Amino acid sequence: MDITGAWLKKNKADKEFQQWFKNRFHQEAQQYSNVIDSLAAEGKREYAEWLNIYVYTKQHATSISGDIISDGDVYFGGDLNVAGSIDITGDLLVGRNVAACGYIKIGGKIKTLGNITSNLYIMADGDIGALASINAGLFITTANGKITAGYNIRAGEEIYSKKGIQSGGNIEAGKYITSETFIRAGAEFGIYAGTGIARKMESYATITAAQKPDNIVIGRFVKQSLKG
């Protein structure tokens, strides 16, 4: 897909973005990937996010047979499917869904307009955010950010966030769900943990855990009968 100055103006792109494009490419038509690469190199995240919103439905899936390893930011439009792992020091911005057979380890933040899926774990220093769901085979953790999803958040073992966990659906983990601030599930959904839950709970449905959580704000606690 080609990006032009006329296309940016027609779709009401930020005027500073239009000027940047004009200065950078002299109004010549550019492939979407070239524009995204230039935005990533110059750290213009807001423009890249805006561009992804407009073009992700028109982008074909990108499939990587190995790993993605980068010392900077990585931006993709459309779906991103990785047979190996994703290990980058900057931010990961994906126009739709991102899926890795290995792990996803990000030095900055993760933001997608679809799902985030890893067969192993998802780890970031900043926010982990998806408009759809977040799923990991082992754990989902962020050292200094929030975990937010439009639908469900699920991990085979543990979910941890320093600044809060929020979903529009269920929050589920095989062992622990921990936050230093809040844990909030969507209306008529629940929070489920096999071993325990820590910090303030805000659920509009039920909270299911091996032990009763402290500071239940909304919701009904149901003691879970552990098997094995």
C-alpha cells in the first residue's frame, strides 16, 4: 500500500505528521513499510499508531520463520506471526494480532489492535495492551506498567502488574494473579486463580481463588476446590 501526502490529508492526519512526511519523502509516494520503518527510526510512536489504525485491515499477515531480535522499536501493520520468539529492547506496536510460538520479551511497551499470544510468556517493562485478548502459556508480567485487554487475560501460571490489571472480560491464571494497585474484570465476568489473588479486587461478577482475597471492592468470592 502506498502512502502519499494527499492520502494523509484526505484521512485527516495530524498536520505535523503531514509536514514530517513532506520533509522526509518530498511528497513522493512511499510503501507503508518504508514509512513505518522511518517513524520507528525517529521514535515517532504517535504517528505510527495513527497510521496502523488506518491501514491494518488492508495489510496481509507477516510471518517470520525464526526470531525477531532488535535493539530498538519494532512496528508492524496487520498480523505478525513469529515461529520463534520476540526479544526487543524498545516498544512493540502491531496493527492487529501478534503471536509467537516462543516468548515475547519487550524492553518498552506492547500495544496491539488485536490479540497478543505467546506459547511461553509475555514480559514487558512498560504497558501491555491489546484491544482484544492477551494469552500466554506460562505468565504475563510487566515491571512498571499496566496490563489491559478489551476481552480476556489468561495465563497458564501467573499474571503480575505493578500498576494494575484490567480487562473487559475474565482474568484467569493457573496459580497467581498479583497487582500492586488494582485487578479489575469486566461487567458480568470474573477473576479466577488456582492458588491465590493479591491486592484490591474489582469484579462485577465472581472472584474465584483458593483463599479469600483482601479488599474485595465489588463482586462475590467463591472458594475454589483445588484438584490434585
